[in-house]
Amino acid sequence: MSYLRLALIGASLTASPLHAEWISGEEAIMGTAIRVELWQDDAAPDAANPGRDAIAAVMNEMRRIDRLMSPFIPDSELSRINRDAAAQAIAIDRELFDLIQTSLKFSKLTNGAFDITFSSVGYLYDYRAGVMPADTQIAQALPNIDYRHIALDSARGEIRFLRSGVRIDLGGIAKGYAVDRGIEILRARGVREALVSAGGDSRLLGNRHGRPWMIGIRDPRAPGREGKPVAMLPLQDAAISTSGDYERFFERDGVRHHHIINPRTGRAADTVRSVTIIGADATTTDALSTGVFVLGVDAGMALVRSLKNIDAVIVDRAGKLFFSPGLAAPRETSNKHLQPKS
Ligand code: AMP
Ligand code: MG
């Protein structure tokens, strides 16, 4: 992705006096790389540096969301839910309540493939340490995976788990949500052209000076920045998320144990290598990329076809590429987020 390299060079040249230019920032937050690129207009008043301030505000928002939603921070609101919500209904932060409610909507839409209670088994895996649960542990905890074990009381703002042993984790949707929040912050500050990304979840505000943003889809078996992308997509005012079996995994006896769990088995979903979803907002594309990954090519593409303004690129376990109908002929696409390359 050559534009990334250009932007990096641009960042290192950033200096006063201010002039119109692309600026960027990158930080490690939420266990991933957060990247912001934006076009800063000419002539900021006095000594202000609105572009840099905007990037810092997005980074702060990412840290705030992480403190609220991380399952790894013992005193996060999410950790409190996992500790207490099986014993009794508990009142929780409204923003977190709303994202859990949105998660349940995607569980219904994907017929349970996207399910934040995957963590009831998922927490037993440690991909970095190469640890996985024994068959008996999986069998024992598997009945705790079911989004219908989560009861939400909207009027009271309360959550309750209807069964002990249930755990939730927003890892499949929180980064997309954070990216959407980042874009909102930039827009409120008057930024008109920007990219915000958190690992595999990105959203684009506007375009790049009349040309679309060109976003590459990584080769799942050569996923580094150097690897040749399997596809390049011209996008504007769009969100794009990729879920891949290469992000967090270890291999044992020839089996790749990775971080996307099939809620029906408690084991890594194994029919595809990556799923990319294109849509309007990153909360949606994030949840759907994870859900469609679990569904696989046939059921996943059937779901994508049934949704308006959603497209997908899937790389199956043999490395074969599948494009949704809206992408097959980009010049005639019905997806308003996809731009014909000029
Ligand atoms: P993504 O890269 O967006 O697909 O997110 C992967 C993350 O989603 C994992 O690291 C888990 O935190 C979470 N996750 C794994 N399996 C599921 C699932 N079936 N439904 C919802 N979230 C999941
Ligand atoms: Mg996701």
C-alpha cells in the first residue's frame, strides 16, 4: 500500500510553519495499532495545531474505550459485568449497554455466528502462550455460549446473565466502534478527509483530494505490510474490516488455533482464512467480518447479499477469492461506498 508509506514520510516532515498537508499518527492501543491520517487545511489561527490536536483527541478516545471495554483490565466496566452479572442484574454504563445491545442485534442477524458470549470458552485460550482448553473443558463450558443468556433491561440500564459461567468479550466489535467514534470526533472538528484504523478495522472520511482511498486486502498467508495485497478497493466515505486467521494464532499438530471462535464448537472457525466487509460504518463491518468468518463462504455470502450497501471479499481455506456481486463489477456497483477507480 504505497499511500501508507507516503503518509509515513509526510508525518516525519511535519514541522511549523503550518501549511496544508497530510498528517498522520500511530499508537499502540486496544492491543493493536491505531492509525489516523488526515488532511490539514492551510493557515490555522495563531499557534494552534488543529490537525495534531485532532489526532491526539482520537487517540484519547481509543484509550477511554479500552478502559471501559477491555476484558484484560480487571477494573474495567466489562470485567465488572463478567464478575457480577450472573449473580444479579447490574446497572451498567449506557455506552457499553448500547454496544452490547448492538452486539445482540448482530447475533440475531448472523444466526448466532457473531456472539460475544464466545468468551465463555474463548477465555480459556491464550494464543501468545500457545495454551488451549482440553476437550472436556470445552464440552463443559460450551453450553455457556449463547447470546440468549444475556438479558438487557433498557429502561433500567441493567444487564443480567441468565446462567453462571457466561462471559462476554467485545473483541469482535469494539475496535470498529472505536473507529466510528474517532471519525465522529474528526468530523466534529471540521476535518473532511481522513482515515482512522484500528488493526483490521478502518473508516474513511471523504476521499483523497478527488481520488478514492485505495485500501488493500492482505494476503492471509503473507499478511505483513510487504506482502502483495490480494485485492485493492477504491473507497470513499466507507468502512472496511478484515477478520483473519493470521492475527492471533498458534499451531499444534498441524491445526491452526486462532482467535475467531465458532460458537457451536468452541474451537477456531476453520472454513476460511479471511473475510473483508465493506459498509457504511465500522461497528457494522467489524461485527459482520467476524460473523461472516464463522459462517463461511456460502452462508456468509448469502447474508451479505441480503444486506443493503454491504459487500464482502472472502479468502477460503484453499486461498480462493470470492467477491460479493457488488464488487464483481465495481463500475456498476450498487454499493454507494465503492468508487469506480478514476
Ligand atoms: P475480528 O478481528 O474483528 O474478527 O475480531 C476477532 C475477535 O473477536 C477475537 O479476538 C475475539 O475477541 C472476538 N471473537 C472471536 N470469536 C467471536 C465470535 N464468534 N463472535 C464474536 N466475537 C468473537
Ligand atoms: Mg470483527
